[in-house]
Amino acid sequence: MELQLDLPLGLEKESLVIPEDNPLTREKVELGKLLFFDKRLSANNTIACASCHIPALAFTDGQPVSTGIHRQQGGGGHQRPLTGPSAQLNFGTAAQPRWKNSR
């Protein structure tokens, strides 16, 4: 069953691209939520996306410089490349995903 989204204030419909041949479904949203909180996706199984991208803090960690695995600080983003479907997701926040050191 295809899912209809109500975009939050500040996000424009044009910024969210969902391919016609790969519609958004409730099952995909639920899988995304599970993966977002899964620590097994980190390089050493200690942090999840939600460890730094805290929903209650507008998906930030509220810190001027984030702390990653091995208490590493800074670095400008994820320390290993994301692959698979999650690497293609944009979460409706930008025209293109931006990875560490991308331009």
C-alpha cells in the first residue's frame, strides 16, 4: 500500500523525490526506523544513526562537535561510506545527499 506523506513545515514537496517504480510504503518506513536505531550498522557495533541524529533535537546531537566511535570528535561526517538503499535516501532535506568530504 502506497503511503502519502505530510511534509513538515519548511520542507517543500519538490525536495522529496520518490521514484514511481519504487513507491514509499509503511513497511519501508518501519524498516527505516529499525535501521536508524540499529547499532549493528556502525563500524564497531556501538552507535546507531539515532545516537547522533536525535529526533527530539531536530536530528542533531545538540553538541558543537559530534563524538563518534572511539570517542573521535569532528571529522565532518560519517567515518565510513554508506551503501545500499540507505545511501540513496535523502530524507527530503536536500536536493542531493552529502557524504564526508563530498563536494
